[in-house]
Amino acid sequence: MKKYLTYILMLFAFWGCSVQKNTWLSRGYHNLTARYNILFNGVQSFEEGRERMRETVKNDYTVVLPLFAYSKAAGGQVPASQMNRANRKGHKLIEKHSITAKPRREPSGSSTDYRDFYNQREFNRWVDDAWMLIGKAHIYSQEWYEAISAFDMVLQIFPEKDARFEALLWLARAYIEMDEFENAFRFLQQYSSEIGDEKKYFVLEQSTYAWYWLAQERYEEALDYCFRAAENTGDRWEKIRWHFVLGQVAKRTGRESMAQEAFTRVIRLKPDYEITIHAMIEQALLEGRPDNPQKSRNKLEKFAEEYKNLDYRDQIYYAIAKTWFQEGDTLMALTNLELAAGYGGRNRILAGNIYKRMADVYFNSGDYIAAEAYYDSTLASLPSGYHDISEVEKIKKRLEPLAQSLRTIEYEDSVLRIAALPEEERNIFIDNLLAQMQQKEEESGFIDSTDDAFFYRNFANRGSRETDESGKWYFYNQTMVSLGRMEFEKRWGRRKLEDNWRRSNKEAQEQKGDGNDRMMPGDPFADSQTGPGEDTSSKEETAQTGMPKRESLISGLPLTSEEKAVSHQKIQKSLFSAGNILANNFKKYSEAVYFFEELLAQYPETPYREQALIGIYLACREMNDQKCIQHYGEVITDDYPGSRFAQFVNDPDYFENLEESEHKMEQIYAWAYDHFKNGDWNAVLKATEQIFRENYEPLLPQTALLNAFAYSQLNREQLFREYLQQIVDDFPRTTQAEVAAYWLQQLNEGQMPGKIDLASSPGTTVSSTQTTGRTASEEFPAEKFTEAPDTTHRLMIVVDNETDINELMFQLANFNFDHFATGGLQLERSRLSPALSVLETGPFANKRTGLDYFFSLINQPSVFNVNNVKEPLVVIISGDNRQKIENATDVEDYKAFFLEKYLQGSDPSAVIINESEIPEYSYTERNR
């Protein structure tokens, strides 16, 4: 009987604890189980994952650190397993223990408290914590939308509980990470207006506001919030990190005493050594500001000497470089940047920032070859999503053709100079060069393949520079000693300071007692020395392999008159290209003038003379150099009186008027073509009179063909034949000439055309705006690209990678010079895939301006007469659409979009430059 009674009591207890019933027993049971079982385990898992993420944060001390480990900018590894478990625990609590059923007793006649209790939506007191746990787990998983959904549930289900205030702050944090600052500010304002007890979530509120302003780099607004958050948090990790951030922000806003105190607090908290040494570096930099940078350097150089800081010498020397920048000594700053780069490698983000700073220095000093190499190193080091990397990519693209031109000039100048030597002197020079190459080959054994080649180039020449710390002797020059130590360590590794450090058997050396009298004490670079484990015989054998012979070097020299002519042509072309790129891509007009003038000085009869004079004239206009403008304006008008630019010199509005006239001619031709399609033949002849009268060359072949067909329809066979013959004679190698030749053949066979169907004629249509589109049955990728006619456009040429892209860029630069010199057009090239390259020019203010350029270019197919060209694709494209072009498929999709939206009703041949359209001469050759 007792046994059955026990079963009955257990059954009643089970049914009493069901979430379908809302009793004190069920509420007590589910509250107890939810809190001390599921929620406890979920919170433990969340905290474990949060700590793991904090441990994996990758700190970039060159910028203000993110406040939170979950920020994408912090680079921490997402603790997926722990956060997934916390997420599951939260959902399990809600699924198993949520009580939404109403109590049996109605609230009528009851107290206000009971009425409020009865009307609530959730009767388990821990369900709001479960939703908050789910939202935070999604935050630390960087799943922002899922987190927002969870916090929204808190706002909806618990409008009267304090958890809603915490949810508002976490919602703001999620929107900050999504860069949706307006939404973030809306929730922060809602929190501030509704919170009653300001102290309850004070740290959460202050840190959220701080990150809201920091994420927008508005440091003045963030400073006070950073201070209050750092001072009031009880979390050790947050206290250390937030004080460091406070120091960074205070430094950027000129509160140096506050910054010093913040970094002191960081050091006193005894964090891991990485953040400690960076706080010490920041303190050292602050101590010398603003008038005593040497004080900072002394302290930083002392840090560099300490063994415990060996792994942080890149950051230390980077900081020393900052002090030299502060003094305006760029050379010493660059020296220390090279030291930082040489000691770096562990922290790729820091290495990338060092390379970028070096690239900027070289760029500003005019060493564009080194700058291009260091920008390339920057891109190789920094992650793809790093801030400002798109600007580096843009500079690198624009700089690459300039560096290539300068390398060509250096190389061709060198080989011409060597070739000009008497044979005996030339042989001696080459033998010395081979000896140097052999020496470098022997020394390169200790240089790791990942090291920066420019560091060694600059290190090798460092001792000859005049500004090495005011000419101090090597061992009194701390920077030079550091450079020597770094190269020593790269060759020999870190070694204990002792006698005979290279000898494994030191006693034998001591007994020998010859004292190493052939070199300075401890010098590892004496010729007679070998490295650890090296065999001199094997070294000699190695030095004899892989070296070129004298004959092979001589064979590469331009010794014949033809070879010298080719070299000089390359130099002329590169000098012109360098000046053009400096002016158009970088607005460095004085340097552009230097290259143009150097071209004219070295080669007075250069075929690029007129264009170089124009380049100088335009650059002088940009610099407002009136003396230069007057001089070169007179030269242009005197030497080239009939040129377009002579007219521009005399009339500054010439090109604007010309553009207006060209647009008018295009409109007239469009009207004539509309009359042609409507069969109004006399109107065609009348409309085209002005094009012939003004001799508008770009449209003459099309217009002549329209008139010929109009005469055929008016039964004027003789005029029909004359116009066809004129097209063949005056415009050979054009598609219009192909059509004319076809109809001349038909006439000779006794056939007179009936109604003209241009689409069925051989060759291409007569329309000057031949363009293209997919057939109606083909699916069009409308969702991929968007129309933006009023935004900036660029012209994009897509070619096969075998195409001589440098020559194409040169031809396009000449075209821009002749037709759009006042438009400020830039040139950039890039590789789209292993098979495709892209050449771009622009910017154009809008779609119409871009199309004007497009039609002008396709009417000059000689621009595309370069080696290995294979039907280049030519389109204009907006900035947003350009970002969506990543592969060959995207190119095809955009081609269809362009034909549909920009060139309605045209066929694909309108955007492809066919081989038959390209004349035998290039654009530059035609101008000569």
C-alpha cells in the first residue's frame, strides 16, 4: 500500500511541475532547475569561451585598440564550441522551463501587485537571462543579426524588467560592429532616457558609449567615457585594456599627463609582458614630447638593449623612427624603420605598417621604385580586410607603371653607358661586376629568403651617407651599431658575449694564440673567415656555379647601331610615360616637367616632342607658373601652329567648345540615321551636309556610307558608285570600306540594291554607336549590377594577359594627351585572373561623359595596335559595379548589362575591337 502511495505522490508532483500549469510548485521547480542546472552550465561555457577569445586577440598597437575581444578589429579567434554550447543551453532553458500559462486565480478584485503578476508574459524569472545569454553568445560568435533578434526578444517579452536596459546596450554594441551608427545611437538614447538606476549598468553603458565614438575615430567625444569605464570596471582584463586605450586616446587628444597616468596604471596592474612593454614604449615617447625627442630615444634605445625585449625590437625601433620624424630627420627615421623591418616578422600587421611608412617616405622623396616595392610588401603583409588597405592597393596600381618606366630608364642608360666604353675597359668593368656578383652570392647564404631585399641594399650603402647622426664614428653611432648587430644576428644568430665565440673548441684557439690580427676584434665579415659548419672548398665550388660568363653579359649589351636605336627608343618612351603618369596619376607636376624636359634635352628630335611640350604646358598651368606657361605656349604655337593645342594655347575654352561641337556632330549623325531608318532619303542627305562641311573626321566613313545608300534608294546609281569608291579609297581598313567594297562588287555584277537591310550586309552596321546586347531569350543578370548614371565612371579595357599591357597603356596615354589632356585622366592596370588583365582610365563625371570618351576611343582603333592583342573588350563602368568584377564570368555578365543599359539595341561587336578593325600602324605612329 505504501509503495502505491509513493507512486501516486510522485505522479502528482510530476504533474504539478509541468510548464502547462502555473502554480507555486511548478514555478519553484522550474526556477530552481533553470538557474542551477541549465543556466549555470551555459554561463560557465560562455565565460570560458570569452576568456579563450581574449587570449587570442591580436593587438595592433599602431591604432587605438578595440575595447572588446569580440570586435572583428580585435582579430580574436571565435570560440565556436563554447558559444554554441551556451547558445544551446539558453534555448534549452526556454524550451524546457518557460512558463507562459496563466495562474488559475483571476486578478479581479485582487491587489495591483497580483494584477501585474498575472498579466506578465513569462513566469520563469530566468528566461530573460537565457535570452541575454543567447544574444551575448551570438555577439562573441560575431553573428550580429542573430544577436539582435535575441535582444529584441528581451525587449518584447520583458518590457518591465531591468534586463531590457542591458539588452538596449548590447543592441547598440551589435549595431556598432555593423557600422550602423545611427541605429546604435538610437538605442543608446533610448537607454539614457528610460534608465532609472544609473549605477546598475554604469560600466556597460560607459564602455558602450566609448566604443561608439572610438569606432568612428572621434576621440574627443570618447575620452571621458573611456576614463569612467576604465576606472569603474571590476574585470581585470577590461581594466588593463581599457586603461591602455585611455592612454592612447588621451595621447591623441593632447592630454599627455592623463596618458602617462593611464599607461602607468597599466604597468602597475602587471599584465602580460607584451602589453607592458608597449605601455613602456608609449610612456617613453610621451616623456620626450614635444621638445626633447632625444630623451625618448635614450630610453627606447635602452629598452632595445635589454635581452627580455629582443622579440619587441621591431616595435621599439618603430617608435624611435617616430621621434626622428618628429624632428624632421627623414633619413634617420628611415634608418630606424629599416631596423624595425629587419627585426620584425612575428607581427605581420606591424610589419605591414612599417613597410607602408617606408613606402610613404620613399614616395615623398621621389624614389618611386623603392616605394612601389615597399607598397607591394605592405599588401603582402597586411590582411585583406585591414583598414586603409584599399588606398594602398590603389597607390600600388597607379605606381606600378611609373616604377616600370623608371626601371627601364635606369637599365637602358646603364647598358648604353657600358656599351660606349672601349672594349678593354668594358671587359674590365664586366669582370669587376662578375666579381661583385660572386661576392654577393657567397654572402647571400645567410640571408633568409623572406627578408626584405631593400633593407640589405640600403644597409650596404648606409655607411657612405653623410647624415649618419652628424658623422659619428661607427661605434659611437647607436643606430649604426644596431644595424650591425641585426645583420650579425641574421648571419650568426644570437650569441653569448665571449671570446672566440665562433669556435666550438675554444681552448685550441686560445693555445694557438695568433690573436686574429687580420681583422677588428669580433668582426664576423673578414674574408678569411667561414661560418659555422662551412667548408671553404665547397664554398669555392659553389661560387663557381650559377654565375654568368662575360660573353653572356656582353651579348646583352646594345653594341650595334640598331640595338642602340632600340634602347634609345625605350628611354624616350619611358621618359614620356613617367612624366605623363606623374602629372595625371599623382599631380606631381614639377617632377613631370623634369621628365618631359629631360626627354627634350636628351632627344631634341624625339617623336614625342609635341606631346612633351604639351605636357609641360599643362603642368605649368596647374602650378600657375606664368613664366613657364608663356614660354612653352609660344614654343607650341610657333612650332606646331596648326595643332589642336596651339589653338588651346590661344583659346583656353577651345577644348570645351570642341567637345560641344563633337556632341553636336553626334546628334546630327543620329538624326540622319533616324531619317535613314524611316526611308526619308532627302532628309538624310540634308542632315549630313554639316558633317561634310565641317569635315568631322570620326564620323566621315559612316556618314559617307549613309549618303551612298540614300543615293541608291533615289536611283542615283552614279553618285551611289562614287560615294562607295570614295569610302574604299579614303577610309581603307574600316568596316564601312568592307560594306562599300561588297556593294561595288554587286554593282559590277549588274545588281542594284532594293530596300537596304543593313543588318544583313557584310561587315558591321553603319551606326557610329555599334553596341550590343543579349538576345531576348537569354537571362539577364539584372540583380548583379545597378544603374548609376550620375555617379563617377571609368573606362575599362579587358585584354588577354599575353597582350603587351605596357604598350597599350602608352598608346592610351597618348590618346588621352591628344583628346582629353585637360580632363585629369588617370591610368591604372591590374590583373583580373591568370588569363585576363584590365587597363582603366578616368574618372568621368557621369555616364554621358564616359560614353563620350568611349565613342571617341573606339573610333580610334589604332590605339589597340600592340603586340599580342586579342579582341579587347571596352566598356565604361561605375565605381560600385567595378567592385563586383572579380573574374571572367563577371566580365561577361557586365558586358551584357552594358549593352542592355548603355547601348540599347546594339550587337556585341560594339564593345569588342576586332582584329580586322585595327590598322597596321599604331596611334602614336599615325600622329608622327
